[in-house]
Amino acid sequence: MPLKQTIDTCFDVEVGETGLSREAFQAVLGRARPGLAWLREVHETGALPLLSLPARDDDLAGIAEAADWLSADATDVIVLGTGGSSLGGQTLAQVGGWRLPVVGDLRAGPRLHFLDNLDPVSLAAAFDALPLETTRALVVSKSGGTGETLIQAMALLTAYEDAGLGDDVKDHILGLSEPAVSGHLNKLRKLLEPYGLRFLDHDPGVGGRFTALTNVGLIPGALMGIDPRAVRAGAARALEPVLAGADADGVPAAIGAALAVGYAEHHGIVQNVMFGYGDRLERFTRWWVQLWAESLGKQGRGMTPVPAVGPVDQHSQLQLFLDGPADKLFTVIATDAGDKGPRIDPALAAEAGQPEFGGRTVGDFVASQQRATVETLARNGRPVRLLQVSSVDAESIGELMMHFMLETIIAAHLLGVDAFDQPAVEEGKILARTYLEEM
Ligand SMILES: O=P(O)(O)OC[C@H]1O[C@](O)(CO)[C@@H](O)[C@@H]1O
């Protein structure tokens, strides 16, 4: 089933005075037309390579080869890289089983580890615990200049040296960075290439947080058995109405962008909650946080992304969502959970005083929770849109990711900010370097 978006519970008639009026929404949606025209134009000219990815297959053999190389005879594969150089891969890998309770740990094949947060204690412990001889590493940085990734790569080189594997580094590490350009220093390449190891090219035209559909996201996904073709087929589905020239009200991503921007402009609601139901959407919510925050948070504009996972966060954040300040717009991602999972013995259910559980599956319970969350949010005056997929698999995650990349780009157009830069974080990076020099 293709992604289905329902926005009925987003308007004042449903949620009361906190809700956006249909008229105000339509006015913002109309303003999305130039953004859609721009997307079509840059697709045609090739100026935004992201939009050509769903139809590409010339790079798939290289992606499969890299995943095979990393996993052959390996007990462990580590991925170094941060932000957009990690989160897309994490999202796809999770759909394949990585970092899922129990199944993640029991899965056959090499263990996959993303070291995206620089933590000195964890890094030392990881290098101590990993059997380095059978551990391969993918080191990812678009710019080649991110301090966290560079320092991790240096520490890894030393760990291999200390383990007596200094001459075999090229058999253990694969690099992924922008192609070398004369006159421009790529520090990661400068550090690693002398070891004779192989570098894959990061597409220079695809910004870090938009790379899930490139080798950056698809190699880690492939390591967990996620088929890159299926991911791209799903992405193509989300892009299709844009390329087909549909008007804004026929493009789900434009509708989502207009809702978020409409709420920000008309109601000052600048917190957006992504409530994904199911373990396989946990990393997706984190990927979306970077996409939404770093793309839109500029010049005093932008909306704060809040990730939540269901049902577990019903027992954590839902009280606040329902009864705290009415200052959030919600997106619930639901799956066809019904009829899935273990079926409950009626005798046990009766014994426990929960006869309604009897004969139902665990998925039936989750399906009723998804529905109840949407309805109680709306009843409590909280605007909520529902996104439904039949299940979280390679195709639906590709569709969700492309949907949100488009939604982000269109929202940036509506807000009048550049979706593709991140000027403010650069200041802190320069300062951190100064403080390091002073130590
Ligand atoms: O891939 P790189 O160049 O190492 O950058 C990692 C991340 O750092 C940022 O530049 C922000 O600091 C992100 O935009 C990016 O995804």
C-alpha cells in the first residue's frame, strides 16, 4: 500500500480554536506552487541530483560490492561518520534488523555498529572490545573535514596499529568522501589514502542529510539485507506526483509542508512531533530530526522537531502531548499492525481480568492504540495528521524518506530559507578548534 496521508484532524472544525482554518491552509498551500515548479525544473536540469536518485541503478552494483567487501569474513562492521553521514544509514539498517530489541542481537552475519556520537569512553571501550582483526570500518564524511569523524579515524588507525594490523589497514577500512578536487584539502582523504585503502565517492551534489538514497545510506542498509532497489522504488512513489505536475493539493509532501508552515505562521505553533509506531521507525524519527532542524532552522525561522516512538512513548510523553501546552502539530505514522504478532489465549486473558485481549493479536492491540492516540489528540484540541503504511519495509521507508525530504524542501521555500546549508553550526566548530589549540 502506498503511503496514505490523512489531514482531517488538522483543522479548526475538528480540533477547535487551536486548529488552522481550511482557508488559511489553502492560502499557504497555494504558495507551495513555486517550490513545486522549482523542483520540477531542477529535476529536469539535473541541478538537484537528489531527485534523480530514485530512477538510478547504475551505482547499485558498486553499493552491493562495497557491502560484500565490508561483510566478507567479518565479525563486526563499524560505521564512522556523524549527522547525515550516519543517520540515513542507521534508518535503513534498522528496517533490516539493526538495533531492534532481541532480533537485532540474534541476527546472523556481522554485527553492525554506528559510532556517530563522539564519546571518548565509548570509543575506547569499543576499540578494546572489538576483535579488530575481523572488524571492518566504513568511514564516511562528505566534506572530509568533520572533526569528530577525523579524530575517530585517527584513533581507529592507532587501534589497528596497536593490534599489530598496521600493514593491513587497507584490508579493513573503506573511505567514503567527496572526490578530491585540486586546490581543496580533503583531510579525511589526506589521512587515509596513504594507507592505500579504497575510497568511494560521495556525490558532491547531495547534501549530507539528503544522502539516504546514495551509497552513504544504502551501503549500511545493504549490510542488513535492505534492497537498495526497493528503497529507491519507494522514493520514486513519493516523487511521482511532483514530477507528474500535480497541483499542490495533489502532492502529499506539499500538503504536509503547508500544514507545518501554516501552523507556524498563523498559530505560532513551531513544535512538530513525529510519533512513529513501531521499533523500525525509531531511527527514522532521529533522521527526520536532523533533516527538519538543520534544513529549516535559519534566520529566526524554523520548527522544532520532537521525536517519539509508539506505543512506548505513550508512557512517557503522551500526557504532556495531550494535556500540556497546545503548542504542537503532530504526525502519527501508523502501520497495519492488526492481526500481527502472537495471539492471546482467551483463558489467560480472562484469568488476568482482560477478557477483551482474548483471541486478539498483539498487533490488534497496537492498532487500537494507534487509532486511540490520533483520536484523543484531536479530541484534546491537538492538530494531528496520520500517515499510514502497511508495514515498515525497504519500499515504505524509501517512500517515507523521500516524502519528508520533499516536505522539508517545500517548507524551506515557504519559509524563505535555504534548505541545503547550515551556516550557524560552522561558528561553533571554529571555536571548538580554537579551544583545543589552547589546551
Ligand atoms: O559528512 P560530513 O561533512 O562529515 O558532515 C557531517 C554532518 O555535519 C554537518 O555538516 C553539521 O555539522 C551536517 O550537515 C552533516 O551531516
